[in-house]
Amino acid sequence: MEIEIVRGTITTVPAEVLVTAANRSLVGGGGVDGAIHRAAGPKLLAALRPLAPCAPGDAVITPAFDLPDPVRFVVHAVGPRYGVDEPAGELLGAAYRAALRRCDEVGARTVAFPSLSTGAFHFPLLEACRISVAALTSATTSVGTCTLVAFDQKTERFWRRAMPSR
């Protein structure tokens, strides 16, 4: 799988699947999850209600609803709350792998990820970037291209630092 890193807003990335940093209750929130919920429209929340709760380290998938083409699906990945959900590092890696499994279930070839658990869940950014890259580079998946979408310069820099040398 090819991994690319861009800085921007995930709702503008041209991928078949957008991953959002969800909470257990899957009701939306702030940050990337709020942006995806606003862009997808109210049908997204209705589709999530029967899927909740979702445990840390797991993910569920829904249609993309009002998100623009080529987005077909949204994966709602629940990362750990740092210092609360343990073992946090294992759960974070599991959330990235679970999201890729949901992509494989629908035959998606392109996916865009935000930095899971580093906002409201307070996971240390550099450690989270290293865990995410390790989880993605070691995963067995039919996804061809994974775009890591950094909302800010620091996240972009840490993701680039975490990428293996080529």
C-alpha cells in the first residue's frame, strides 16, 4: 500500500473512504468527526445509531451520504482515550487496522485517515504518528493508496518523521 501525507481538511480529500476519529457512542462531536458529520448530512447520524456503541480499537462503516464523489463510505474508527483506555498503544494500532478491514469489506482502493486519538483523546502526537504508520505499513489489505491527512504542520512533520526510509 502506498502511503502519502498531505496537510488539509479530510472532507476535501479525493478518496473512496474517509476515516473519522469517532467516539464510542458514534454521535459525532468536534474536530474531524464534526466536520465529516456536517459534510455528510443528518442521514449519517441516523445510520450510526444502531451501530453504537463501538469499542476503542474497533471501527464501523456507513455510506458517505452527502459527501462529494468519489467518497462512497465513512469509517468511524474509535481510538483510545489516552490514560483511560488501556493498553492505549495497542488499541490505537488496532483502530487503524480495523478501519482498513472495513475498507476491504467494501472493496475500497483509496482511503484517507486523520490522526486518530490526538485531539480530544489527548494521545501524544509523535507516539500516535509512529503507531499509525507502523500499523498501516504492516497491515495486509487490498487498499492501494492511503492518504494521511494532517490538519496542522506539526502533525504533518511528525508523520513524515515516522515514515520508514525508502
